Amino acid sequence: MNSLKIFITLLIIFIFFGKASAAVIIYPKSENTTIDADVTFFVGNEDINNTLRINSEPVELHSSGGFFYPVNLKYGENIFNIDNGVETKVYTIFRPENKKQHEKYVVERFNAPQIYEVSKDNVPLRSIPYDGGINRLQHFDKGVLLSVVGDYKQFYKVQLARDDFAWIDKSYVKQSVDNDYKPAQINSYTYEENDKYKTYKIKLNKKVPYILTERIAYDLVKNQYESKTVGLDLVIYNIENLPEHKYELYIPKKDKLFGYKSYYTNDNELVIQIKNTPSVDNKLPLKDKTITIDPGHGGSEIGAVGCLGDYEKNINLKIALRLKDYLQQAGANVVMTRNDDSYVSLSDRVEISQNNNSDIFISIHNNALGDSEAKSNRSGASAYYFYPQSKELASTMLKVLTKELSMNDDKLRQRSFAVVRNTQSPSILLEIGYMIKPTDNAKLIRSDFQDKAAKAIYDGLEKYLNDL
Ligand SMILES: [Zn+2]
């Protein structure tokens, strides 16, 4: 009896104080959760001496102990037993029945056009009535007058010209006091240039809508668009004495577009300001260039969480601070959107870059996946841009990152991320690797790798500037 008591006591001590503890699950965040997707994944870590099984299937452990394990979800309740041979954790994931039907896209047409006025700054005009994806045609500041001809859900349908329509969120416009939508007059046209900018000014008698787009070179032999920009196309709508009341102007630029902005002054002058491409000394390409580094997330926004529990925000900052050193040593003027673990809003990050007249903006992140992407096998580095003028910087950076860091190429993508929706300088977002993929994660948490990542971004910048 005595020896049995001792054995039981030892067993209890072992269970409570030994290695005997359950697997650490980082994702899903809770043991009872709802996920509206047909697949999801478990991310976490386990002692590599143990055998981890999820619903009796062995889970591959990385030498760091980290794991990423995709699972299927059926409708209703899905039970997962996570067993490391010592203790079993039970996760219950509820997948709701998909009741979403394809909604009919019925636009309510008004009896007569109504005149609305943009009521706040930086309001997107969209090609379709949907808040998301790549559908922004232009951003308007307060006071631009619009002819509204119908509505769909939270959007008004705007008529720009006889056959040109667009959409604007109802909450960013108000009915104009005078219901007059007579075409506007162009009163004067001026052009100025100095060593920094070329500026076009078009004086009107009211603020009418316009769309400014980057023109991309077309390769007639290959029958496709090149990544090279060749200037800007401006269309101003509702201008008198012109066919369809459209004023169209092509603004050529021989060298690469490197930032521009457009706005109305209080006295209805439309200003298009185009930044000159900086001159580059090939021996010191970064000298006197203003580079804004944006370490993603911060403060209450932790970003993705890695297999071993590390926060993305901290890794982003470490890489960014190393990059700052490299750039400063090369004579660059570095602007940081954050230097410590503080919260900075997305719009403030863009504003910091603009207020400092940045030549280049780089946001540094590390990736995770959505539930539905669980089986995509994605890992490695990716680069994101929104405006065509930023595409080449993103693609150069991705090539250098994948090569110098031996990361998988997780592609170059155009995405409507707020921090890269900035026309005033080439602006990109980099995902160095995946926090939730064990192999990437094991690299990302090492300080020598963080330093290598910073050096790779630095090399990418240097290469991009030298190729200008
Ligand atoms: Zn992030």
C-alpha cells in the first residue's frame, strides 16, 4: 500500500511539475469558436520529444517545436482532440451553414439627378458599389459637386459623363444647397516647374469631379502592358463646350513616376503636382534620400502571433530599427512611423510619410493566413503595392528578399492596403515571412535573421535607386 501511495504521489508531482503539460495552441484563439470556412488550421508548439496527434493523426513538429496543421470543417460542430501523449485538449469549432444567397444587384434610379457635395476629405470614388478590393478611381476632398442618379445599399450612383458612372459612400456626401449642375468653365491654365516639382494648375468656377490615373506603357509586340509608367491621364468632368463635357489631358513623364498629388484649392483651382524623379549618385544612391520606414502594428495591435507565441509587431520593429541603421549609415534621411511599441493609426502612418516629403515608403510586416487559405501551402516573402508607380520597387524588393534570405517567393500583389494607397511617393508593403509557418517562424525570431532581413531591404532599395 505504501509503495502505491508513493507511486501515486510521484505521478501527481510528475503531472503537475514535469514536462507533462498540454500542447500550446496559438490559433484558434479559443477552445470554443466559430469559423465560417471549409478549412482552418492549428498553430502552436509542443515539446519535440512528444508525439502530437490531432484527432489521432500525427502532427509534424519543426525542430523549434512549432507546428502548422490544416484541418477540414464540416457544417455544425467540429471536435478536435489535441493529444501529446500526456494530456488531451479539446477544441470545438462551429461552422455556420452558409445561408448567403447571391443578392440581386438592383439600382434604384432617381426620377431626376440630385446634386451632392463631398463632405469630408480623402473620400474614395469607386467603380463598383463595394467597399473592398481594387475599385478606387479617385479620392476627393471636401466640396466636389456630384450628380447623383440612383443608389444601391450604402452607395450613391454618380454620373460623371453620358456613359461614365461611379459610386460614392452615402455617408461622405451631403445634398448641395443649390441644385445647379451646369457645366463648369475653365478660366485659366498655368504650368510651373522647379527642381522638385512640375505643377499644372487649372482654374475652374466650381469643383467638378475628375479622375487622374497613371498611364502604363503598352508593349505592342508582346501585346501587353509593361510595368513602366509614362505619365498621367487627367479627365475633368462636366466642363462646358466639350464633347460629352469631358476635358481630357495627357501629362507625359519621360522618366519614372515618383510621386504626385492632386487637389482643389479654396478658389476652385485644380492642382496636379508631379514630383521629379530624384537624381541618383550611383556610388551613394541613398545619400539625402528621405525613406519612411513603417514597422507594422504596435501597441494594442499585436499583428500575427507566431507558432512559439512571438508577436509580429515586435519582429517588425526589430527589422525596421536595423534597417534604419543601415540607411542612416548610407546617408539617408530616415523617418520612422514608430520607434517603440506604440499604436499608430494607418492614416497617421501615411500622413507622417507625406508630411516629411518621403521619396520612398516601406511598411514592414510578417504574414499569417485566413482560415480559408489553410491548405494553400503559402510561405515566404511577398510584396504589395497599390499604384502602378510602386510596382517596380515592390518587385525589385521581392527578388532581393527571396534571394538573400532564401525565402519562398510568395508573389508580388496589387492590394488596396491603406498604407500603400499613397500617390505621393512609391509606397510598398513587405511581408518577410509567415509567423504561423514553423520554418519561416523559426527564422524570423532570430536576431541574426532580422539583421539579414534589414540588410536585404537595404540592398533592394539600393538596387532600385541605381536602376532608375
Ligand atoms: Zn502585419
